[in-house]
Amino acid sequence: MMEETTCKPDYSNSMAEHLGIRFLPSTEDAVHAEMPVDHRTSQPFGMLNGGASLALAEIVAGHGSVNFILKKK
């Protein structure tokens, strides 16, 4: 069973909120999140925009880094 991470930053008024990124229950070793493919994240052709994919990766990696740092303290 996955346990919620202790780090819960406020993502209001952020790129994560704008893109609809939602964090799911995560483990100590992995951060789980999802992002919709809709008008905010897709190309005019309806496919996921590569920049949105990179934004998701950066936001999730940053979230995981904070969890890692807090765990080491």
C-alpha cells in the first residue's frame, strides 16, 4: 500500500495548478502524479505537447527532491 508523502507544498497559482497536475499517494522512493491531456497541455492536433511533458517531469522531480532532502535531515 502506498503512503502519502509528508511534503505537501502549496501549488496554488503555480504552473502545476495551471496544467492540472495532481499528486497521487507516493512512496518514499517514488512520486506519483497525473496531468490531463486537454486544452492546457495539448498541441493544436490534440496530442500531448512536449513542453507540458517536460513541465510535468520538472515539477514531479522537484517535489521528489524536497521529500528526499527532508528524509535525510
